[in-house]
Amino acid sequence: NVLLIRTDESVIVKPELSGGATVKAEIISHEKGDKIIVFKYRPKKRYRRKTGHKQIYTRLRVLNIDYREKQEDKKKKTVRKKATAGKKKDEN
């Protein structure tokens, strides 16, 4: 899922709400991360457990990020700008 897109003009959060975005990527490799050691210990009880874990990762190369706004969204933006342009703030 694409959560944020930055263009020259603006920053778009949650682009799936306004047309969506697609990302093309290729898988380079599948790797294991560093080993994490888990050590459980209870004092005075002779209880000791040592286990380990390696997280598996997939290394990707992003080839292209494509985002196109829907025509409806562009129209809504221009209508909102026109609607707010005529209003004046109340002075107290």
C-alpha cells in the first residue's frame, strides 16, 4: 500500500482515496537479518532458556512509482478554491 506521495506541487496522504498509486518493483534477493538472542532467566530457580531468531527480509528495487489524479478530484479542488476565495473573515 502506498501511504504518501510527494509531487512538485503538493504532498498527498492516503492516495488510494484520490485515485491510487502503483509501484513497480523487482525482487533482488531473500535474506536473513541479524540473529536476535532471547534469554529467559528466573533467579534462584535454576531456570535459563536461550533461544534465537532471524527475521527474513525481501530486498526490492523500486522501478517506478505511478500516480495519476482522477479528473473528478481535480474539479473538486478548483471548485473548493473558488468557493473559499469569495468569503471574507469576520472581524471582531
